[in-house]
Amino acid sequence: MVCGSARGDTRFAVMTAVDTKELFMWRNVDKKWSKINTRICELDCFQDIICHNKKFYVMLTKAGFLTVDFQSLEVNLVAGPREDLKNAILFLVESLNDLFLVAQFSSEGIHCFKVFKLNEETHEWDLVEDELELEDRVFFDVECNPFSVSASEFPALRGNCIYFFNYDFREYEDLDIEDVRIYDLRTHTDSKLADFRGFSTLFWPPPAWLKQRSFRSAGLLRN
């Protein structure tokens, strides 16, 4: 992910998590890896990393979320944990210059999603209840790299929807079009992609980059 600190500023940084327990950052200004002192407890782990507004946002399994300023290396705890999300699968995605937290709940083959937007003034996750807040955005819950696009730029997509896989992504060889699903955030309904014959062929077979297995533990911050 790319973002700028100032026009003409060429500084950038890369962050990665090692064994989900340690954070390291590489910056082109000092050209070395530095360990970030996050002061998290031994029972906690890093779950996801994303870049937003010139900072790295790090999701923890227990303590909520951290921000790390890539210039000062200052670490702050923001947006504490939510009890109502402790059983959800979570991922972070940036869209429309906002940072979103997407929560997936699954039980006996039934899937439900909730979308939260980071309130940068209160440092809390606000539930997105008005579909107008998302405009025509489309979220892709891809384990290696979740992302968002505009349905107006890709007319075959359905806006205010989440595309996701209904299976364990580690078993990629067993993936079938029946496992690709769409969750409509307006109607709160879950459907198979195969039911929409008009555009299901756009996604199947999947592109080669989707086959790559990687842990969402790295981020890039630059101008």
C-alpha cells in the first residue's frame, strides 16, 4: 500500500510480523530492520497489518489495535477490543480514504458480515448501518490480501457486497466455484456466485495471483 507524508518526500517503510509475536520495520532513511517495542502481553499475537494515513495499523488478537508512526516509531493503542467480535473472523481494508474492519460470523454453513469504520477522533470502530457510507464499494475477503474496488469502475460487480470463500483457504486445490459466495450488505443475504451466471465467469477460473498463499503480515508505506 502506498501513501505520502509530504509532496516530494521519498521516505518509505516496510513492516512485517515474525511468528505473529514480533514487529520489525525497515525504513529507507536508515536502511536497517528495527524491532518495534509494542509492549503487548505474551499471550497476544499480531493478526493483521495495514497502512492508513501515514501509519501502520496492527490488529491484535486480544488487545485491539496499535498504530505505529513510520517516522517517529511511536506506538499507540487505539480502538480497543470488542467483546461482540471475539468469535468473528476479522480483516482490515482501506477504501475511500477510510479504514474498515470487516467481521465474518459463520455457523453451520450460515454466513453473516458486519462492517465497521474507524472513527479517528474517538478511536473507536463505528458500525456501518447506512449503505450510503459505503457508496458502491465492493470488498474481497481474500486471505492473502483483502481489497476493495468500486462497482462503478467494474460494472459486472455488485456494489455494497462482500465476495468471499466458503472454505479453508489453505486447501486451495479443492476450491470450486460453489465455494465462492457473495454477501449483500443491503439485504443481509448470502448467495453463491454460481447463482449469478451473468458474471460468475469473470471470477472463474481464478487468476494465478489468487493461488499464491501468503500471511497478511507485511505492509508498505511510502509517498
